Amino acid sequence: MEEYGKILIIAMPIFLTLIIIEKVYGIYTKNDTAPLIDSVSSISSGITNSVKDVLGLSITFLSYEWLVSKIALQHLEANVLSYFIAFFVIDFYGYWSHRLAHQINFLWNKHAIHHSSEEFNLACALRQPIASLVNLFTFLLIPAALLGVPASVIAITLPIHLFLQFWYHTKHIKKMGFIEQILVTPSHHRVHHAINPEYLDKNHSQIFIFWDKLFGTFQEELDDVPPVFGITRPANTWNPIKINFQHLSLLVKDAWRAPKWKDKLTIWFKPTGWRPENFEEKYPVNKIENVFDFEKYGTQNSQRLIYWSVIQVLITLLFVSYLFENIATIGFPNIFIYGFFIFITIYSYSELMDKSRFSVLWESFRLITVIGIVAYFGDWFGLNRVIPISNYIIFTYLIFSLFVTIYFVNIEFKNKPKPYINHNPLL
């Protein structure tokens, strides 16, 4: 956990800087593809995912280290060759786990968050799941285990492989010539994120595009079919925690309501989007039928709400940075209390972004939580040793944040419609 936290401390400012550069470039070229409120939701999703990973909130039924100990035909050293093999096998692993997440109903729940943005920009690359609590695909790393690639090499290569998927989430880079034949490019990945019928469930590769060509899932970006982004059952919320469990919620409801036991059991393993017979009529959910005729979610927001949301996510990044930098000092189980605070924070301000009146309750709960933490520990997890007046700073921020939330809910949002574009939302 501590090592991964240190990696994220380095990666976060790099990602944030690139997101800002893309935003500035879009404004300069009069082709801004990164609305601020959408970017806040995306970055917030990235925060929840990274905190979940650092806290180790996932279960691996079959560990790679165990695989190596049981089936390795030889044992490689941690050298250039082993890292090359690890990267190649991880990319194979990534293709198939990614493809299966698109094709199996219960697996889609952990991946829908990544596709939920109706924009396509660097920030949406950070929309990563907290719902992926169980790793089912370690067996796909068997080729590396057979060759005896050390577990430490896999552990280092996995985050590098993930971070290298960041750059191609952009509309500003067009087709890239011969590189298109080897690597996944922005053009390839725009196809993957599109909900156009021509593009659905194509281009699952993560680094090397030849997996799609080898296994029959490749689709070139067509000049006469501009990609439209999002998910066919739109999320209709900026709250990343809600988005993470929307599809699962629908599956649970459909399984409960299904009259046939066969449907109750098989719905989880059916193709993504499958529902029991006549359920679309009996229990309709919002679904985009014409990708060129729908309105994006939450496009009408005041500049005050947008800028306040930006301030909130930047302050949250400061809290997260302190957590990642001081995991060992904060210790177990206190890091879970800290993580709980981060999740409450994101839930609270994203509810405000959704113009929900309940955001006042969540903000109040956040303040009460911090009062309890400081009363118990004496300060904010040792921050007083660095900043002696940190308690006053944190309480001032939280009280101000509560008053700002009350202002939005009781003055700015009053008598104004919520930002639901479609009146038949998914949940």
C-alpha cells in the first residue's frame, strides 16, 4: 500500500497538469472538449479508485505469487527480459479482462464508470472503478507465471501499464499514420468509448492494437460516423460512487422481480444489457435509442457551482496527497477512517453538483465526522506536527463549505429544475 501511495504522489500532479494543458489548448483552439464539471466528476472518480487501491479494498482469490510458486517452469531474475515479458502478458490479460467486462452483465458493473462520461478527454481516463472488489482474472497471467516472471516485476509493471493508457483519451490527436498499426491510439480508443452501433464493443486493446485484429474486435474510426460518447443507459449523475453501482442495482432489481428462477440465476452471466422477457416494457429504464438525438446530462450550471466544484476537488486532492504521503505514519486501521472521510467528501460535493437537496445532510455528516476524528485523535492524523494551526484551517474550511452548500440548495437551486435531461432516469 505504502509503495503504491508513493507512486500516486508522483503520478497525480502529472495527470492534473496534462488535464489542465488539454483544457487550455481546447480553449485556445476554440474546441474545448473538457467541461469543468465533467472533469471534476472524472477526477473525483479517479480519487475514489486510487484510495480504494491504496487501502487494499479488494480480494484476489488466485494470487499471481501463488501461481508462480506452483507452475513456474523456471525462475527469471528482475531484468529487462522479465519486464518485457510481464508487459506483454499484462497487455494480453488486459485485453481479455476488458473484453469480458463489456460482454458479461455482472462484469459490466465495474467498467461502466469508465464509459459514463458523455465527453472524451484526458480527465475521463481517470474514471476508474471502486466496484471492482474482486480480481477474477489472475489466471490470464499464467503465461508469465510459467516463465517464472517474479511477482515483484508484475507488481511494478501493472501500474505502469495502467498509466500508459492515460494519453490516448483525447479528441485533439487525430489519426497517427503507421503507429495505428501497432499501438492503441486516440482514434482507436474514441471508437471504443463511442455508443454508435458501428462502434459498440470494439477496440478492447490497451497498449498493442493487434489483439483486436487477432481476435476480431477491431474497428477503424470512420470519417462519416463521428463517435458519440457515454453509455447507452446514461448515468444521469455526477456522483462517481452512485455510478459505480447503478448497473448492479438494476441487476439486483431485475433478478428479484424475475418470475423464472432460471432468469434469476442466469441474468448475471448473460450478455451485457440482457433483461428478462418483457422487462423493457414492464420496468423501463432510460436508454439512448438515437445517439445523435439526446441531450447531455447537467449542461446548465451556474459558474458559481462549477468553480466551487473545482475548488472542492482541488482541496480533496490535498487531503488525498497527505494520506498517500503518510500511510505508514497514519497506520492501520486509521487509514480506513481517513478513506471513509474521502468517500464522504466526494459523495457530498458531487451530490451538490447534481443539485440535490440532500447534499446539505451529507455536508453536515462530513463536518460531524471530522469533529469526531479530531476529538478522538487530537488533530488531523498528525497534521499539527507539520502545520500547528491545521485544526483551525480544516474546521474553517468545513464550516464554510457547509454554508456554501446551504446557499446553493436554499437560494440558487430553489425553484430551479434539477439537471436531469431525461425524465425517466435509470434509477
